[in-house]
Amino acid sequence: MAGSAAERRDMRRARRHRRLVGAGGAMNPWVLLGSLAGVLGLAAVARLLGLGGGRIADAAEACRLAEAHVSGFVAGQGIASLDGQAALVLAAAGPPVVLKVHGAQPAARKLPEHFRINIVNNTIIIETGDRPFGAVILTLADAAAARDTADILVSSGGTPCV
Amino acid sequence: MFDPITHAVPFFIALVLAEMLVARLRDRRRYCPRDTLTSLMLGFGSTVAGALSAGAVFWLAMQVWQLAPVHIPYTWWAWALCFVLDDLAYYAFHRSAHRVRWFWASHVIHHSSQHYNLSTALRQTWTGFFSAAFVFRLPLFLLGFPPAMVFVCGGINLIYQFWIHTEVIDRMPRWFEAVMNTPSHHRVHHATNPRYLDRNYAGVFIVWDKLFGSFVAERPDDRPRYGIVRNLGSFNILWAAFHEWVGIARDIVSARGWRSHLGYLFGPPGWTPDGSRDTSDSIRARWLAQGGGVS
């Protein structure tokens, strides 16, 4: 039996300390598997609920987004992809900005001085020079619109792939 | 060691599910399945990385604690004091994590989602140990707080920060907004609007930001845009976890002179010798010069 109240209090504190310190940082594999199942389950629920979406409505919105996402950028002409998933915004001065819908939000890149473009019928594929970001695909009304846009891009530093 | 975060996981899952249902009813764009999966996988990786380094961190904490001139006992007042001081240490860490590229490289993962929901809260670093983020807690051990007490307080601190990653709650009561970190204050922290960049670093108590001049209130006329200045545009979890470290390595390789090396490592994110990239300060300065702060 512990004697004084002070000793009993010290023993209680020591027990609490042992409980807190426990077995160090070991990780229970069942907790790990459970966490992984939880992760996949939640992502599946998000998909089942139909969450997400997001589109760039029109050229005016593309211009507004480009100015918001790229500091100091002053938009000139905007061209929104027909599928609402991408846009090209020409600068009042300097290189253009491309936008793509990433998740449910727009992500932007100012194009480098030289970049490559590829025209396939009514679509233009713009290489951003940023591999993780990837290419931006603009779907336009028809092949003539794609050619016109490509001409503008060439004057801004774009090189068509042959 | 007792880990309050492990015990909180069922609540995390339940609240994420509830928030998804609200998103389904109000605005489906608040969640994106791929972004959610990326955030949660990054959280999962962070748990594994944390478990791998926990032993070393705890050992180090014990070594420092043994140097303390006094050892603080497990009493109610010690818990309360430890919680407040740990939150102050968190403020110092978090401010550094945004202002020093070395720490930002580790912390950027948490800001790399362009969504702001409860799954974003779980998007946590994989490289916290490597970046030596634990040094910000060392003063607490030197003061004599037992490591187990400090880590439990730190866990509770992180659990508190979970619920503030939401757009579902607009404002809390005024007295609460005045003292505590809230969804509104933390939305500001995650925003890339020039007005909001690098503000509201608090963990639990927003008073630290008010005290140290880093507080900005959310405004209805300046809706937060979430993410980072140069958004990744990728759901690759490895890229999200390591892209800033890759950037540092590339800059170090191409740098000339010790000043450039130090600047790339410990300067603010975006620092370059010639100022050719944007930093938070240059973005804010440009915005102010364009009349952004007027109104």
C-alpha cells in the first residue's frame, strides 16, 4: 500500500505517463488497412454522389479567370473550348495563358516563349511545357476556327507540329 | 504512445461523408472525386511517414526534455499551459512553413488542392521529419513539458484544425471568431487572392495572428480562390508530395554562389537572385500598385 497522499498522487501520474507514452510510434497494420479502405470508400462515395463538375462558361469568364490566376496578367482576347474544359486567353502584351478545368476548378499556365501546338480537325492541342500540368485541348466550332486560332498562337510563339 | 488522431479517424470519416451530402445538395463542385482521392491518399502516406519517424522524434524529444532544468508534472494547469504554448509553437512553425522555402517544400502539399473541404484537411505532408519541422516544439521540452504531454496536445491541436477546413460553415459567433481559428479565418489562409496570401497562420487560437500582425478577415466581396500561386494541375500524388523539393534541387544545381544557394533553400518561396519569379510579397505589391487594396 502506498503511504502518503503525495505518494499516491505521484503513482497516479506515473501510471498516466506510462499510458501516454505506451509503445512508441509502432503502427498497427489493421489500422493501416482500415485507413486505406476508408480512403477508397470515401472517394467512391464522392463519385457515386456525382460530385465534381466545373466548366469555363465563356470567353469573358476565361479572361476573368486568367487575370485572377496569373498575377499581373492583363487579358486581351479569350477563346473558350466548346466543351467548357479549357480556354486560351491572349495577353494585352506578352505570352498567352491557357486554362484547364482541373477537378472542379480552373488551373492556369502562362505559356513559355516557345511552345508547340497540334491541330486535329477542330481541336488544338497546346503543349504547356509543363509535363505534370500536361497539354491543354481546345475544341472549337470547326476546322476553320481551329486554323484561325492556330495562326494567332503561331504569332505568340507557337510552333505547329508537322 | 497515445495518439488522439487515431481515435478521431471515425469522426473524420463521418464528417467528410456529411459534408459530401451537403455538397450534393448545395454545390457539387465543392468536391471532386479525384481530388478527394488524392487528398486522402496523401493523408494516408503522411500517416505512414509519421509512424516511421515517430520513434526518432520521440527519442529526440526525450533527450531534450532531460536537459530541462525542471520537469513539469502531469497536472491540469500543465496540460492547459502546454496546449496554449504548443499552439504558439505551431504558429511559429506554420509561419515559417510559408515564409521559408525549406519548410514550404514540406508544407505545400497541404495547400496543393484547389478545393477547400474536410478532405483537404487530411492532405498532409510526407516530408515533415526530413524538413525538421519538429525543431519548433523543442523549446517546450526544454521548458520541462513531458514529451508525451506535448505530443497529445499537438494531436488535439491537429484534430481541432480538421473541422475548420470547410465552406459549409460561414461564420461562428462573434466571440468565437475573435479568439478561435474558424472556417472563415482558415479559408483566408488557404486562399491565393493577393489580399489573403500568407495570412492567418493560427492553429487553434487566432489571437496569435492578431498579436503578430498576420491577421486578415475574410470579406464577402473577395471570395477565396484556393490552392497555390502556381497550381499543380495534376492529381499525381508523388508530384504533389515532392514537387517543391524537386524545384529546390533543380534551382540548387543551376545556382551560382553561396548567396543563391542559401536564397533558394531558405528564402521565401519564389525567391530568385534576379527576382524573376513571384513571391507572396511581390504579388501583393503588384496588386496594391494596381489599386487592389482600395475599398
